[in-house]
Amino acid sequence: MTKIQIPAGITIENSEKILKELNAQIKGTESAELDLTDVTLNSITKALVRKLHETHGEKIKLEETLQKEIYYQDEEPEVDESEKKKEPALENLGEKLLGLWDVIYFFCVIMVDMIFYSFESLYNRKFILKDDTTKNAYYIGYKAISIVFLLAFLIGFTIALQAAIQLAKMGGQGYIAMMITVIMTTELGPLITAIIIAGRTGSSIAAEIGTMVVMEEVDALKTMGIKPLKFLLVPKFWAFTLVMPILTLIADIAGIGGGLIVASAYNIPFGAFLSQMIDSLAFSDIFWGTVKSISFAWIILAVGSFKGLSVRGGADAVGRATTESVVVSIFLVVAIDAVFSILLYT
Amino acid sequence: MLRAENITAGYGKNIILKDITFSIDKGERFVVLGESGCGKSTLMKAIIGLNPPMEGKAFFKGEEIVYPMPENSDFYKKIGILYQSSALLNSLTLEENVMLPITMHYPDFSVPLAKDMANEKLAMVNLYPHRTKFPQELSGGMKKRGALARALVMDPDIIFFDEPQAGLDPVTARDLDQLFIKLNEQLGTTYFIVTHELLSIRRTAQKVLMLSDKKVLFCGTYEEAQKSDAYKVKRFFNVDKYD
């Protein structure tokens, strides 16, 4: 039996070279005993010895005490086959549908509870912190004014510019004011605001509530006898309901402002723009724009809360909930906007 | 004070605990112990209704606890809970956190009085000078003491502790244990402590319930547990002597 000395100082970098050398040495013998006296049994050395054993099998001999240290239990525990019940495809589908139903049901419960507790809070302030609505309105509304204004202005400007180029071909650039006013008040104002708020505030609501779930704060609220939905959502609900129409109005004004810049570039006098804008402003458009903005606000809040409350696990789950809340909110906002358009304008 | 009869608890279809029975007397420091994953926290969550029992009954001061617990249950006014993560609300100062149970349950109650009650409890746990700080400005041990003040503020009959020593250094953990014992002796509040910290068990336990393999392995006084012949109990208390 040939004694093969395993060299000291095996690292991940030099292991492949050493393995090749050892393989070559063992190949030339009938049986070999591995000498590990000078070696530190770190994980790469142990893996290397196991690899040698796997390659050369019984040809390699190793002291019994070392064997225990080097080899680990790598057998899967036996599972009783009868316990491995195969789920038929139909049952699988049924389970998935039931899961989806649970999600929809839970979302509806949150939506209904949120609206119920919010109106109940008008005469029953229990579980509502003083000044919480104001704080939320400040964060959701005041802090978002600049971004809503800037984006709506740029979108209004871009749309007016593109439209003006096409209208000018037919000599119709005089209609810019009418077009941008109608488009901003009926569609883009509420939509742009809702998309910005879904990304900015909806995600932060999902992250805030999700973190509270992970940190057991929601459990703590429950066991203090506090209704978490009422405590967490009602101040946000009223803050949203109050600030969304205002933000939408700001978006409308900013978008029309963008159109005004384009109109002035096309030599349309300010007075003419203003009178055309006033002529095209319809009370019903502003009213339905406000209704839409409020319904978008409720959807964004409900989705953010739903995603936050559904968090299970740790920080990664909070991250996922945040992303999903933005995606789902924007999808629902656009879908509801389409429904409003069908109902109002067809 | 608290009695559980044949409690079976778990999550979904997964049964974690089966037929758990025990009783706790008034003023007693009752410690639930066992290896990680044996269902200690599950038992606590089942009793307080966060994850209601699948089977069995629990009685608090002689009255049966109804599961699922209604949101406005009076049970929650009579208990305090100290969570593993402290669970203080980050948007509120320490003082506001401690006042929270009073202001939420009694919205018409005088705010200065509620503040005074909160500050007295904060002084009890040596946090009065930090009352205006937010939880994120406090150390782990301070957060635990703040959460203890919140658990104490409504003068509960029983406090549930979920791994109170988790994440604390040995000195802070010892100080916290000494504080628990002092307050228990001073106020006579019953303690239900979930832990697997041997040192903490030695310091605080009067009665222990040991869980293993979904069942009660041992239930008795701390001294009886020390003398128990059951292998797993002996191994738990003398872990260095066993492989």
C-alpha cells in the first residue's frame, strides 16, 4: 500500500491543480493510504478527499477516526411512498382558484372595512390618533405637489406640442387650448396624479404596513384591543380623500400650463387661449375627474394596505409587497379609468 | 388566573401542539420552555387569540376565553404582551407608545392623566429621561424596557413575554430579568414567559412547562423540574453534561 501525502495549504485557488497531481499519483498504485497529518481539515481539503474517494473508490484507505470527520450523512431520509399523495391536476387547479378567491375576498374585506371605519370615524374617534390625518395629508399631499406639477406640466407640454404639429398641417392649431383642457380635466389629470401617488405613496404604505407586520406591531395593536385597520387606514383614507382632488386640480392646471407654452409658440394670444379654455371647461368633466381621483385614491390605499398586511416572512417579503402594490395599483387605476371612460363617454 | 385544557394549535393543516393542559396561579412566574421550534410561541399566540386554538379551551379568571377573539374583547384590556421585537410603533415617541393602550381604549380619558400614568411606568423601567425619544433612537434593551412599560400601563392581571432576552447581551438580559422579578414582586402581576434561555429560566421561573414532540413533557415547579428523571428535561437543564 502506497502512502500518499496530502499537502498542507490547500486553498480553493490551488485545489484543482493539487487534485490533478493526487489523481495521477493514486492512478499509479494498487491501493493508497491518504496521509493527512500535516493538513488542516478545512472544507476544501475535506471536499478534495471526498472527491478522491469518489474517483478511486475502495482503492483509497483512510483512518477510521478521520473518516468520521470527513464524510457526512448525505442520505435523504426515507419517505413512506404511501404518504406521497399525488394531487390530481383538477384538484390542483381547484386549490389555485380557491387561493385566488381568498385573495379577492381579503382585498374586498379591506376595502369595505376601510370605507366603513372611515365613515364610522366621523362620529366615533376611538382608535384614531389625534393629528394623524393632518400628518398623512401633509406627506401624501403637500410633499407630492412639486412632482405632480412638474410631471403634469411636461406631459401637457409634450401632448400639446405633438397635437399642435398635426393640427397645424390642417390649420387647426387654434384648437390646442380646447384639446389640452378637455384631455387634462377628463383623463390625464386624474390618471397622472394617480400613477404618481401609486408609485410614491402606495408603495410607502405597503412598505410601512409590511414592516409593521414583520416587526409584530400589527399583532401588538390587535392585542392592545385596537382595530389595526381602523388605526392604520382611517387617517390615511381621509388624507387621501382630501388631497387627491386637490393634487388632480394642480395636475390639470399644470398640464394646461404646458399647453399654454406651446400655444404661445404658435402665436395664439393668451386671451384667446384663456377664452377657449373657459369655453371647453365643463362642470361635469371637473366633477367626474374629481370622482375618479377619489376612487383612484381609495384603490391605491386599499392595494397598499392589502399588500402590506399580506406580508409573511422578512425584509424580502416587504420589498416584494412594495413592488406588487405599485404594479397592481397602476393596473387597477388604468382599468377603472377605462370603465369610467366607457360609462361616461360612450 | 389562567387555565388551558387540551389545547391543540398550529398553522393551517400543520399541527404544532396537541392536548396541552396547564394552569397558572395569580402572581406566578410561569415559564414555557423547550427546544427551538417546539411550539412555545405558538402556544402563547393560541392563548392570546392571535392564532386561535384548533381544539381545546382556555379560561381566564374562571371565565372561558372565546375564540376567535372579538376585536373589542375585554380580555385585551386585562393583559399585557411583550413581543420578541418589542413592537413599539416607530411613528410615536416612547411616551406616546406607552400611552397608546389608554388613549385607544378610553379616547375621552384625560390626556395629562394618561401621560402621567405612562411616565410613572417609564420611570419604573428607568426610561423616564428618554420619554421623548422615538424607538429607532433606543438600544435593544431600552426598547424591551419601553415595551414592558407599555405592557404594564393598564395594570394588567397577566403579562405574556415572548423571548424577552432575544438579541440582548448577558448583562442587559440579567438586568431585564431582575426588573421583571422586581415588578412581579411589587405589583403581583402574573407572568407567562416563553423562553429557552437557561440563565433567564434559572433567574425567573417559579413554575415551568416544558414542551417536546407537540406535547407537554413536564409541568411543575422549577425545583421539581431540576429533580425530574425525564431524559429530555435533565438534558435541557444540564446541557453540558449530555452529548
